[in-house]
Amino acid sequence: VATATLDAGAEFKVRANSDWAINYGDAGAGNGTVTADGANLKIEEAGEYEVRYYFCAQEPYLTVTKR
């Protein structure tokens, strides 16, 4: 879980071990699923967000909630 203040148009990915060798981005399904080396995730509206990442071997996903 992370909380961050993000600007409109901000982009991000989830990475492990402070290394880009293991990173997850948008899988393109529009439902919060992520995939290894996926596209950047984009923020449409500026604000404070809570990002929760769920690493599931079958289908990792995340939720991004504006606070």
C-alpha cells in the first residue's frame, strides 16, 4: 500500500526490489490487472491517491483510489 499526491497526467508502474528488472504495468484490460513489463498506469485527475498492489501468481492487480 502506498499513498501519493499525483498530478493529472502522471504515469507510474509498480516495481520490485528498487529495480526495473521486475516491474508491472497496465495489462490493457481496463479492470486493474497488471502484467510484467506492462504499459505505464495513468492518472487522469490530480489528487491524493491510495495505491494497493495485490501480487497473485495467476493474475496480479491493483486498485487506485482517490482520497
